[in-house]
Amino acid sequence: MHLFIVTVCAELPDWVGKSVSIENELIKLDRIDGMVFIRGGCFDMGHSDEHGESTDNPLHNVCVDDFYIGSYEVSKKEWQKLMKGHHSHFEEDCNDCAEGNVSWNDVQEFIVKLNKQTGKKYRLPTEAEWEYAARSRGRNEKFAGTNDIQEVYEYVWFSPNSDSSIHQVGGKKPNSIGLYDMNGNVSEWVSDWYKESYYKNSPKDNPKGPNKGSSKVLRGGSSNDYADINGNNYVRYKYSPQGKNKFIGFRLALSPVSGYYTTKESLLCHTAAELMHTGNALLKIEPVKAETLYREALGKCPESINARYNIALSLYNQHRSPEAVSILSDLLNSNPDHKGVTMILAYILLKEKIDPAGGIKLFKKILETNTEDESTPKIFMLLLTESVPSLLETTVLPIDKQITSYGKVPSDVDTNISTTKMNNPDAIAIILGNKDYDNKDIPSVSFAINDAETIRKYLINVLGYKEENILYETNATKGNFEKIFGTKDDFKGRLYEYLKKGKSDIFIYYSGHGAPDIHSRQGYLVPYDADINKISLTGYSLKQMFENVARISKEMNVPNVFIVFDSCFSGMSEGGALLKNISPIGIVVDNPLLTMPNATVMTSSSGSEVSSWYPDKGHGMFTYFFLKALKKGAEKDGEIKLTIGDIFKHITDENEGLPYYARKLHGRVQTPQIMGNSGRIILEKLK
């Protein structure tokens, strides 16, 4: 029996199978004078991290009534139109930029004039309303639109991408309820007086801040700030109501009254939005339940394109591709310029080989109408190289030339993957990619899914595995782990059931977080639904997995076992700390597989080191060099026998491998390790 264990800490963006919300459709129903209706509700306001600013704490439950809030910050043009001779002396020569350099008192004067002119009752939002809206109706979102620090600059103007200048309102992506620039650009006045300890005694219902004070509250951060310091949805800070600053502006709020309240149609669609949100969380792990919720949402909001789109995704995730294609085709007929529908339909037609020519036609349509799109060419090329080899001779060269004019192309390990004559028809593979986690305090593993998907391609094309023998899961729950590998009492899970005795090799790949139990120093794989503070109860034990795989291997007489972990177990990761207030921990693993003959263990790093990512390549750095070694071996002419030691030698090359690039790109030491028999053959290529 051969054992290969590869560990590494690990995005290709979630470009296929990513569900959408219904809120952007609600914006069209609810918009009044540039305002978006926000349906009231309760949420946990503030931040629980004890290392956060003291004014963000404690986390406390708050309820707000329905209200409207501006889609955009008030612009210079809007300010000057109303205030005329009252200039803010804002220096930027940009009429559509956010108005800045206005005091809280100036804003009150603006609002008085606006209400007199319109007959309405505009106001500043309360601090609770502002945070509820920034967090897309109170969701657990650190930034307005995302939790992922890698994505934040798609939504905000902060110092690193703004040149510390104020920009045009609405220049970045909105959050999921249609609000732009809730973080960054200009910090925003709210109506509340500031008191540092206010959260400790805040009323639950519609808090409006202290009755008096010397400073007012600012929220959201500006283009002179940084996302990880004071530019998120939680941080609050004070400023004199008479004070002015280039980076301080505002947006308006409005309380619903008779005559301009949201419609009955809109209220039903808001109910549908909650169903959609619940369905989106289930789409990848329980697509049948997600489909039920999406169909219920469609019943309440029958004009929703997004509900139909998500139904199609849920069907595709259930391997019901023809039904998904039928829905998407109908949507595209009535919405021919809808990029999302065009993209997913083209993907399914190509990926599932339902209509490759039709899929190529749709992809070309996107390329022709979105010349600055960087993701579509990459997806297109990946699909061509994998799904439709019969078309490559006539299409790959002109497409390659076309792609170079559209921006980034796939990395060298993602394209032109050689197909060898290696054949392993009975081999079984388990591939798990855990990028996202239900607990949003757990950072995403940015490249987990891309790494897992690329490993799958190499198994098929290079190592001779059959696609139907690959069990592929993303964002796997603890239940998924137990279903596959078994439990302490029963090791006969799906892995055991798929094996042919004496014939089936095993290849296991996991990309996602690992974590240590601080008491036992045992390592755990982190499921989608884990509680990181109770990892020994909610994680999947590394020791248990090793024990079960060893028992399976012995009973089923497995010829070869390959285990590839794309994870580290120190409690730290490239995306941030999993465990708060502790130093990185080195785990102790009791691995019975290592007592068996022909066992080889390869790890990405040593002790408490952090394993690096390689963003330019779209992969974890260790996985990238692992794949590159396989590709190099597959491309060699003639007969070849590639050992696990050969791969390790390639990865650890002092001048061209991981140690060099970890030091060059991240300024850190990363020391891969290999244990066991490094002479075992992983790739055998015949003439």
C-alpha cells in the first residue's frame, strides 16, 4: 500500500453555481427619489471580537422599523443645486463625486431646505439604521457587500485603491440591497450623539443614541482609511458637529408615511427575499431544500428573474442539467442581455457536453459585449481544454489570441493539461474543497475550490481516474465527512462502499481549514458548519480519518492510498487567525497509516508555519508547485516513472520552487517536509 499525504494552507471566483439574491429586483420596486426601502427587523449590532475597538462592543440585539435610505451618498452636484451660495469648499473637480467637507450642522441646514422644497421629512439615518442597512438588513457582513478581504476593493474606495481621493458616487459594486459606498469614499454622518459606552445600555427598539453630547457619530470609513482598521460595518468614531473634513459626507434617510410607502407587491417580494437568502445558504449542501425555497419565493414574487435563475442552479447541483438548461434558455429568450444567465447556460452546455457549439457561441457573445471582463476568457479556456477536446484543433489558437486582448488568462497549470495513457479505472478519489464557512468569523480559504477542481482534472487527464469514480464535495459539513469516511463506531462510509477489493487505489484531497484542539493538540479538519471554539466536538478528527482509512485499506486490500491535504493546523492561515488570543500551535498526530509499508507523507510546511497562497496563479502555493510537477512529468516524451520524491524535489527547489516564492512574495519561511518512502511511483507514463 502506498500513502501520499500532501498538506498546504489554501479562488477562482465562485463563477458557476453562485446563487443570487432577490434584493436588486426589490430596488426597482422600492426606489423613491433615489431611496431604497429597508424592511425593518432585528439584528445583533456591534462586534464581539474583544480585540475590536471598545466602542464597537458589546454585541447587542437591536430592532429597527421600516425606513428608506439613499442608494448613494449625496453628491457635490446635489449639494450645490440646493445650497447655491453655501459652498462646502470641496476641492475635487467632480460634480458627481460624493460631497465632502461638510459639518453635521451644515447637513442639518441642507435637510431643512430639502424638506421645505419637497414637503417630505428627510433626515440622517440613526446609527442603528445605518449599520442594519450596511450589513444588508443585519446580516453577518464585516464589509458592505462581502466578508472576504480579498473582494473588498470591488465594493469600496479605501486608501490603497483610491489615491486618497473622493470618487464619483456609485463607482463600485453595491451591497446586496443596492446601497453604494456604505464603506469608504466619504465617512458618513448619522443622527446620533456619540457616547463611548452607549452600546452597554442601548435600548433594543429603534435606538437613537444619547440625548445629548459634544460629538456626533461617523460611520463607514473614507478613501483615506484602511479596510482592516476603521473601514468596516462595525467601527464607529466621533467628530464635533461643527467640524469639517474633506473625507466627511452623508446620505439621507426617510421614514415611510402614507402616500409613499412601499407597495403590496414589494412587501411580498421582501418575504421572498428571506426565502432566497435561506436557500442560498443551502444551495451547495442541500440543493433539494434550496429548490423548494426558491420555488416558494417565486410564488410570492412571480416576476423575479433571480428566483428562476437560482432554481436552475439548484437543479444543476442535483445533476438535473436538462431541466436547468430549459429554465435558463427561457430566461435568456426574454432577457437576451443578462450576463449571468448567459454565463451559466454557456457553462452547462459546454461542461455537460449538451451543446458545445451553442456554449461556445454564448461565451463569444459575452466576450464581444464585455471587453474588459477578465473572468469569462479564463472560464472559456478551461472548459475548452477539458470538456471539448474534439474542438481544440480548430478553435484553440484563435481563442488563445482573442483571450490575450481581454486581460488575465489561466495560469500555466490550468491550461493545456496533457492527457496521458495512464489508466486506473477502478481507482476511487475523494475531493473536498471547503472555501466558505457558515460562521463568518472563520476566514475564507480563497483558492480551495479552484485547487480542488484542478486536482480533479489532473486525476482524470494525467493519472487515469474515471470521472464517475470521483466523489466531489464543496463546503462539506461534518455530516458529509462522516458519510464519506465513517465514524469512530463505523468506518464503512461511502469510500468503503465504492472500493473493489484488491483493485481500487484511493486518492483523497482536502483543501480548506484545519485547526488544533488547544487541549489535546490533535488536528481537526474544519467542516462548513464547525464551531471553531468547540472544534473537538464539531470538527472531523484527523486521527479518526487516518484510523478509518487504515482499516478500510487493510480490509479491502487497497493497492495504493494517496492523501493530499490542502490545509494547515496551527490555528493560523493566510486569510487570518481561526483561534483568537493564541499563538500558532503545532499539532501532534497519531497516524496509524505511517506504520504500514509504502507510506509517504508530504506536508507543505513545518510546525507553526503558515502555508502561502499564490494569487497570481489562482492557487495555494504548495498545490501550484505540486500540480506543476505533475504537468511537467505528463509533458515529457517517452516512458517516465515519476516518484513522490521527484515531485517533492520540484516543490522544494531553492531557486525555482516554493521556498523561494514564499520568501519573495510573502517574506516568510516555509519548509515543506516529506516522510516515508519517497521512491513510490505516482505517475507512470508509457511510450
